[in-house]
Amino acid sequence: MAKNAKEGKKTSKLQWILFVIVIPIIFAIAMLLIVLSVMGINPINQLKEAPVVSSFVDSKDEEILQSQLEEIQKENNNKNTQIENLQSQVSQKEAKIEKLENEIADLNVELERREETLLTEEEAIKKMSNSFSGIEPKIAAEIIVEMEEQVALKLLEQMSDEERGKVLGAMKPEQAASYTDSLIERKSAE
């Protein structure tokens, strides 16, 4: 038991030295290094230049560290160059995407315009078909023969069966046969 008491005192003295002397000294040194670093003074380099400490620093180790630092800097420069190249490629791709999106928008506008034109053309043909109902079949036949064939076929399609028959009957047989064949082909293609 007496032995335990001696060991307890010995341990408590050691703890006292550690807590009162060693830890505050380490803390003070750490704070001094931080303050010097903040002030712009590199204390490690200053210690290397001191005559006693410089004998402990091996110049070969310093050269190895310097060469490793240079290699890391070269690698960093290469990576930065690669990043710049990739960023320029991304910019080019984005510009191409924007150009294609503009092209798509233009094509959509053109498609809408053509659809409107097509609807307008169909409406015009329907109106013309109604107008032909009041014209004498012989005159209507002469007009239709002079029209562009596709427009004439659309016009004939819009007419009622009775009116179409009268107009075709007023045409020359070859012309009536040609228009009739074309009308049949159009109906079978649909």
C-alpha cells in the first residue's frame, strides 16, 4: 500500500510537470509560429538559415522536395491547360446547340407558315369550287383545262358529283379521260 502511495505521488508530480510546464510551452511555441506566419515571416526558413539548425537539414532532401514541387507544379499546369481546352470545347458545343435550337425554331416557324398557306389554299379552292357551280359547264371546262393540273384536280375534287360530271362532259374526251384518271389515282393513293 505504501508502494502505491509513492507511485501515486510520483505520477502526480509527473502530471503536474506535464500540465504546468510542457503543455503551456508547446502552446506558446504553436502560437508564436502562427503569429509569425500571419506577419509574413516563415519561421521554418529562418530556422534553416540558423547555423545550428542548418546542419540538421539535409540539402539533398531539400533538392528532392524542390524537384517534387516542380513536378507537381508542371502537372498542375498541364491539368489547368486540359481544363481550359475542355472549357473551350464545352463553349463550342454550347454554341452549336444554340445554333441548332435556333434552326429548329426557324423551321417550326416555316412549318406553321406553310400550314397556314396550305389551309388558305384549301379554303380558296373550296370558294372557287362554289363559284364554278354558278358557271355554265362548257365555260367552266375551258377554264379548268387552262389551269395548272394539280390545282384543277383539287378544284374538281371539291365539286359535287353532278357538277363535276357536267364539267367533264363539256371537255374534249381526251382531256376528260386524263382528268378522270388523275382523280382516280389521287383517291386510291389516299
